[in-house]
Amino acid sequence: MKLETLKALIKQYGNITFLELQERLTGGLYE
């Protein structure tokens, strides 16, 4: 994933931390 995309996601979901976002993305990939 591009850094710009991550920054956009963090702006959009500012209430969750980067680690939580990463965990959700990783979990989604391996579920």
C-alpha cells in the first residue's frame, strides 16, 4: 500500500491508531 493511501486512511479514520488500522488490514488479508 502506498504511503499516500495510508495517510488518507489515517485522515479519514483519525479515531483509530495506525497499529489498529494495520492490524485490521492484515487481518482482512489472512481471514
